[in-house]
Amino acid sequence: MKKLENKVAVITGGGGVLCSTMAEHLATLGCQVAILDLNKSNAQKVADVITEKGGKAIGVEANVLNKESLVKAKEEINQKLGSCDILVNGAGGNHPKGTTSKTHFELADLESNEEMTTFFDLDPEGIKFVFELNFIGTLLPCQIFAQDMLNKTGCTIINISSMNAFTPLTKIPAYSGAKAAISNFTQWLAVHFSKVGIRVNALAPGFFLTEQNRRLLTEEDGSLTPRGNTIIEHTPMGKFGEPEDLTGTLEWLCGSGSSFVTGVTIPIDGGFSAFSGV
Ligand code: NAD
């Protein structure tokens, strides 16, 4: 009997870098996995990899910002795999319109001819996009899939927070605020669902090199950008994380070994959040 045999796991953003690795890992533990993504073909590719290795998985197109789309996905999952035991809310990300060009604002920026986005230029639409994708895009799947978890045991929700939820990262106020909201919501929902046996926790990944942030952290030749360098200097373990670094904590939070753990956000960050920089 595998550790999570016959559990049904739903992973939003499962076509992406971090969540595809999490989906594959849950499948090795015996979960039947539904990979939800806006990008159906990426979701299907991940499902195919799992199926080729002997696991059970389906790729499902779904938009975490659209309730009807999630209800439709749930119907398909219930019919093909059964009712949901584990929900991983992985869909999320930043947007350039919620990002300032520079770390610090200086008066000279007002007169500068350089192309730049200062705090005063930030586009509310960009900010809204980031808050909606990360926060509403976590809340709605909880509303839909937690319905399956009522009257069952061993059900769990895993949200994906970030380093910037503890202390905001420079330049990305929207993403920082939205991920802080995820950590806060993780505590709120853990308390709210505590009497019906659904545990709610979050992972806070440190810095993982993915397509989304590759241009921010590395130059075209693969060397580190100044921002990439600063991150490594502030990561006591001296490296970026690999997606596989998330799977041990995920496995623990989904299994019975963490049965008295709810409402926590666990940093997986090579010590970044523990280091003051001095
Ligand atoms: P990624 O871009 O590879 O994956 C995100 C996936 O979400 C994509 O496949 C995308 O198609 C999907 N998606 C986007 N909008 C969607 C929507 N409306 N509905 C359904 N699916 C949607 O990103 P990743 O780096 O693997 O990040 C996964 C999660 O981890 C995100 O929440 C991200 O914010 C968080 N995170 C990443 C890092 C990192 O260093 N990469 C660090 C901390 C937290």
C-alpha cells in the first residue's frame, strides 16, 4: 500500500514548473492526480508523463478565476477519478505591470529620460491581475473542491505562498501583497475548517529558477544578474532551489504524519527567510 493510495489530488497550475513536479511526486505516492491548468496541452503533457510511468492522471483545462470553469472541471474529475481529497493551489504568478523598474525611488527619477515604471506609474489593472490570480485564484478552487472534502477524513489543502509574504521583495509590491494574503488566508481557512477535519497549510518556496523569473535572475549566457547575485548572497545554502526540493514537505503535509498541523506556511528556501543579511 503506497502512502497516499487512492487519494484524489487536484493541482491547479499543474502544467507549470513547480506544480508539475509536485503532481508527479503525488502520483508516485499512489494519488490519482487531476492536473488543472489554463493551458490544456501543458496539463495533458504532465498527465501523460505520469501515465507513462504507471500512475493515474488526467489533464483538465480550467481557469482558477472562473467558478463555472472550476465546477465543470470538478464534474469531470469526480466522474473520472472520484471526489477530491487533496487540493494544491499552485496557479499564481506576477505581472510586469505590477512591478517597479527600480529598487528605490529617487527625486531624479521624475526628471529622467530613461524608460522606467516608478511607483507613481504602477497600473491598477496590473496590480488587480496579480491579486486576482494569486488570491481569488486560490479562494475559488477552495470553494469548489473543499465541498468534496466535507464528511471525509484525511483531506488537506496546500496553498503556495512565497518568501515575499514574510518580508516584501523589492520592485514587486503586488505579488508581495498577494502572497502575504495567501499566508493570511491559509491561517484563516485552517481555523474555519478545523471542525470539519480539513487541514490547510502552505508552502513558501524560496527562489527557484523557472521560465517566469529566468530573465530576472540570469543573463542570456547563464551568469547571474545583479538581482540573482543578491538572492544567492542572501541564501545561506548558496543556491537556487530545485522543484524536487518541495516534494518532501508536500508529502509530509498531505500525509498522516502531519495530522495535527494546520494553518502553517513552511519556508523551503535554503535559509533565505532566516538570514538578516548581516
Ligand atoms: P509557472 O508559471 O511555471 O506555473 C504556473 C502555472 O499556472 C502555469 O502552467 C499557468 O498556465 C497556470 N495558470 C496561470 N493562470 C492560470 C489560471 N487563471 N487558471 C489556471 N491556471 C493558470 O510558475 P511556477 O514557478 O511553477 O510557480 C508555481 C507557484 O509557485 C505560483 O503560485 C508561484 O507564484 C509560486 N512560487 C514560485 C516561485 C519560483 O521561484 N518559481 C517562488 C515562490 C512561489
